[in-house]
Amino acid sequence: MRTERAYLCFIALALTLTPARGGAEVEIIVDDEQGPPGFTTTGDDWSTWGTLGMGYSAADTQFHYLTHTVGGGDRRGTATWTPTLPCAGRYEIAVWFRMTGNRTHDADHHIRDGRGGVAHVIVDQYGEGASGWLSLGRYDCGAGWGGCVVTLDGTDDDESDAANAARFKLIECQGDPDEAVAACEAPYAPGVYTWSRFASSAGSSGGWESPEQAIGEANNQAAYSPNLDAGETLYGGGWGFCRPQEPHTIRAVRVASHGKTQYDSGNYDVLVRLSGGGGAALDWHHTAWGWDRVEITADRAAWMWFDINLVQAEVSLGSHPGGARDADVWIDAFEISVEVEIHPPSIPDAGPDLPDARAPEDAGPPRDAGPPRDAGPPRDAGPPEDAEPSEIGWIWVDARIFDAGRAWDAPNAAPEGGVEDAWAGDLAQGAGRDTAPRVEGAGERTDEAVWMEPRCACAAHRGASGAPPWVILGLLALLRMWIKARARRISA
């Protein structure tokens, strides 16, 4: 698996601080060494040459160029960079190449944006040294594969064009960036979780060797820096988190590295700095393999899964406390961990509260009722009933027959989908009746009868009788109606 994923190290996601988003800046770099499908060519006149230290990073060791020494003897062909972009939005697109004295003065670059438009930018590649990142402008790009595409057209003349790397730098996402993150398939029960991932891509700048060895789990097969010095950085990323569908809060984010140093004391002591590309950092040194972790939660005012998936865990030089610059460093794994709290599902709204009772309006002076009417002889009220008048209109409910913690506040109000389905997802996740969310102010189980109006209780919890609580409460409501009818007949 480590060998199969090693090519991902050529897809660099470099992160730096930016005030615009209050956190990390996203740069997607497609290098010619990556090959298809990110980098493709047409024609048979392409060859490669070393960057000789003039690439955009230490991992950038070669570039493509058109030559008459291969193919048909002319110098014609095209090169195309196709990125996978994290979200639809505004991107600045730039290219990097090595200039030489036999490069063209008019390298034609065609940029196809996310709206179907095509821009044409001409670049002078003649000179000596590294071009640096040369901007081709800002464009509106789509999300995903081919959201914007850059093509170098070397078919217009017989001069030599160079093709090395293209960078797509995110300026601003359109809409909610988290919509670009795939939703998790399995639901999660309410609670606090810590989710961890190992890096699936790695890269470096400076003198690091074998950066791809930092991909995956720790196994003591490491990326290696002989004599770690300033400007030499190893980074890992590509975490691949999905986005929970339940309401949730990201509580903490931490990055970690697994490694060791050649010295941890004396003249050759070296401090290695671990960070997530922001301000939070940890300096460490130890000669035995071990994990070092730093919390980077404060690097952002608020975290999104989009941001987390683009974090880069970085190790670089902290300092040389002993003064000497001759200490080696090994790193064989990067990890990110996220502490997330899954919230309970919200209780369906039971409707508006009943209006407050109003004072009766002033009816004016009392009217004269006239002389009293003869009520006639008293009527026989019949034999007395067992129930006292003060108890008519109420019913006794034994709280043991249902879980009052699952009742809704409004009488006979069930959530959409019915009471049978109200907490089915909760129970399917093993939350159980003891850990499920409870309605604030709801009654608890007791062993004594209590006064209660009829309510709708969740049928997922069966009572002691084995029947659904709403069936029992329905029968009690019918009993209440019968008692009221009897009371009216008695009073009549």
C-alpha cells in the first residue's frame, strides 16, 4: 500500500496563513512528474530534463520540454494540467518552469474556467534560472476534477516550450465549503468521539529524502533529513474525513508526527518544530521513536471539515540549541485527530403555547332579573355515585406503564413519521433508553401513581403491560369521556 500511494506526494497542498479566511490558504499543485491523469501531453517531441535545484520544491526534480532530437524532428506538442479542486470558487492560477537560453519567447497558455470560457496568456520562457510562480490570472472554477484546466500550446511554431508545474490557489469558495465534503454514510449516536487519520500524501522542500515514507501508519521506514537545517520542511496531508450528517460541533483538532532525532543534548542537539501550518507549534527532540502532538484548534476561529481535510502536518527546524548544525531527523508517519461532539436530534415542535387567560370585559351595571321564578319541587338526584365530584374530569395514570422521559409536551402530539419511528435511528445505534436524549422537565419513573393529563409517549419503549403506551393512554382517555358523561347525567 505504501508503494501504491507514493505518487500522491507529487500533489502538493501547501498551506500558509491568510487573514481573508482566518486560517489556512489552499494551493493545489499539479506537477509534470505526477503524470496522467493530472498531467498529460500530446505529440512525440517531448523530453525531460532535470530542474537542477530550480524547481518549486525539493520534490520537483524534472521538467518537460519540446525538442527536435526526438519524434519527427520538429518541436510541436501540447501539455495540459488538470487539477481536482476542493470547491467551486475563485482561484489564482500560476505556472513554474526553468528558464534557459533556448526556450521560447511566446509560450501560449489557454485557461478554461468553470463557466466554459477560455483565456489566452502568453509567457516569455527565455532566460536563466527558476521562473518562480508566474500568475496567469484569477478565474472562477468549478469543484472537483477539471474545475479549471490549463493547456500549453506548442504547436504554433517550431520553438521549444517548457512544461513543469501549475498551481491553483484558492481565493474564495462559493457557498458552503463543507458541501464539497462527502457526507458520512453511517449515522452516529449522540456523544463525543475522537476520529484519527494517517496521512495519505506527503511532500518536502529542502534536503529531505524519501518523503513518501511518511505516508501511512508508523513502521520505522522513514523520510530522512541529513543535518536538518532552515528551509527544510516535510509535510503530510490527504486525511479524507467525511462530514457527519447529524448536528455536531468540532471541539478540537490536533496534528502529530512519529519520529526521532540523532541527538537530544550536547553540541549537536536539534529541536524539531511540529505544526499544522498555522501559529500553534511544538518543539521536540528524542533519540527513540515516539509520537509528538500539538493542538491546532486555535489556528482557526471555527473549523469545518473542508478545512480539516486540507491541513498539512509539518515538521521543520526549530533551533540548534547546542550551536552545531549536524543532526539527522527521521519521520515515518503523520496523524491528525479530531474531537467532535454529535448532538441529539432536536425534539419536534409541539406547537404554540396556549394563550393566557384574559380578564372578562366590563359588562356594565347589573340588569334587573325580575321576580324569582318558581323552581318547582326538587328533583330526585338518584343514588350517589362512588366517584367524588372533585375527581370527575381527571384520571389516574400509573407512571410505571410508560417512560415519561420520552413524552412530548403537547398532548397527543407525535413527531413527523409517527411515534414508532421517532427514535428508531437512536436505538439502532445502540444508544439505548439510558443514554437517549430526554425532554427537559419530563417526569421520571416512579413506583407511585401521579396526576397527569393524557400524553403521547414514544412507542419504542414498551410499558410493563407489553402494550404500546399510546394504546393504553387512548383507552384511559375514553374512560375519562365516559366518566364525564356519567357526571352530566347525575347532575341532570
